[in-house]
Amino acid sequence: MFSHGCEIYYDGDLIHPLTGVTMRSLRQKTEGARDKLRQRGYNVIQMLEHDFVNFKKTERFQEFFLQHEVTDRLNPRDAFFGGITNGVKLYLEGCAKYIDFPMSQKRKWKMTTEIEIAKQKRKAARATYSKTVNKLQEILAAESPDDDD
């Protein structure tokens, strides 16, 4: 009734609080969907809730209800071959944490932070190596003229 804009309970010009459209347009949309199904050859039986409440009080329904074997709804866990067959959880409360794992040059997975740390270490090692080489060259250059004498 509430989501379909029932004309018995709701005025057609009333704005639906969740969708922001009029109840009349909701009813027309529902009727349009029903008509599309009928045009495609489907047998659509529609009964609004207030009609069903009245229908439950009739003898016809009581006879049907007593003769009809009611089956319980399907348990979602039984939908997959009688039990859980995959690592799927129907409901989970919590927050997700995203970490990016890009491929490094050697085709090994590394976290982004590890790659950055490795780059910084390489840069520092090169700088230390360069300083060491420069010092050695200075020392060798300083010692070389003395050896020539």
C-alpha cells in the first residue's frame, strides 16, 4: 500500500516521503509494470493488502488454507546444494580496510609502503657510496702528488 500508492488509503496528490513523488504516480508506475507483464503473456494476479485481509475472513480462504500444504521459506544456506559451498557470508557488520598491492619490477607483490622504503634505502645507499668514493678520490688525489716526488 505504502510503496504502491493505494488509492483507498492515500490521496493521489500526497507526496511519498521516501521517493518524493506523488502516490498517484506510484500507483500508475505499479499498474504500468503489471500491464507490461500481461502484454508479454504472463498471468498476473494482484491483491492489495487490505483486500487480502478481507479475503482471509471468507470461508473460501479457510477451505483453501486447510487443504493447502504450506511449505516453509527457503533457508539461504540450503540454496547452495544443501549447505555452504563457498566462502560467502550473508551479513557482516564492520568496516573494510583497503591496502594497495602494486606489482614491483621483479613481479613480486609488495605493499606500497615497502616499495617506498626500499627506494629511500637505495637512494641513501647510493649517496653514502658516492660520498665514500669522493672521499677516497680526494685522499688518493692528495696522496698522489707526494708519491711522484
